[in-house]
Amino acid sequence: IIENPTVDKDIHGLLNVNNEIILFAAHAIVKSDGKGPARGMVFMATYFRQAQMNNIKKRTKLNIDFFTIQQIFKDKDLRLRFLKMEKIKTFLIERYNSESISTYSLLKDINESPIGAFKITTPRSIYKSAEITLRNFSIIFAISGLAFIPLLFYILNIFVIRRLEKINDDIATIATTRQFYP
């Protein structure tokens, strides 16, 4: 990072140093117009600690838990989820219970090595809203269907059955009188 600063490439990410996570960003020092050779590099870093985690929770209003790679391998359930995420190469969503859902996501360092995982637990409010909407739609659909049936019978009676009855009466009249025209 420090040996070869380049003007066109910023470097940022996470590092795992002595089982602590460090957030860092580095940028080449150049003229204000962005031209010329790099004269060095500005490097900023901070530890990712519980205070930052609490700040994220407060700003996002989410129930977020962070697990270091050491915590993951000590806990059997977390280890199984970790192995599953490694296999599928993406985040993992699990229904926690009927009221909430949990999402797990790996946190990787600049070398793409896992250094921890986030677990975000949220209420299933959208799912619950969808259930209510589907129930209400089903009720409205059933009531509309029940209201439509008498209307359908009435329309069938006027446009089909009455005409068939008239034709039937005319045929009966023709059969008894043997007159094909009035």
C-alpha cells in the first residue's frame, strides 16, 4: 500500500490486526488539480469497536450484531452459517421466527479473507402486510363472486333462457297447428 502510491487509485477497506478490525483509507498526495507524481500517501485508520457498532445501530435503527471470526468458530450455529455463506458466496437469509427475519453477511478484508460477520434481525412487517392484503383480497374476491352469480343468472335468463323458451313455444305451436308461418 505505502510503497507504490498511485494518483488514480484510492485504497480503502478493512484489516484484521491482532484480532481487532481496523477501517482504513489511503490516498496519494498530489497537487490540488490532481496531476503530477504522487509525493506520498495520506493514510487514515480507526479501530472498529463497539462504539462504532452502536452508532450504526442508532443511525439505521436496526438490530445489528457483529461477530469476529474467532466468535464465529467458537459457536457451532454461527460456524455452520459461516460455512454456508462461504459456499454460496453471498449473504444468508433465515426466518428467525414468525415475527422476525435475520440476514447474515460476511465481512472481508482487503485480501478477500473473512474477518467477521454481521447479523441483522428485522421484523417481518412487509410479510405480515402481504398476508393481510392477500386475506382481504380473497374475502373481497369471494364476496364479489357471490354477488356476481345472481347477476349472471339474471342476464342468462333474459338473453338466453327466455329466447330458448320462446323458440320452444313457437316449435310447439308449429307442431300442433302445422302452420310454418303466422
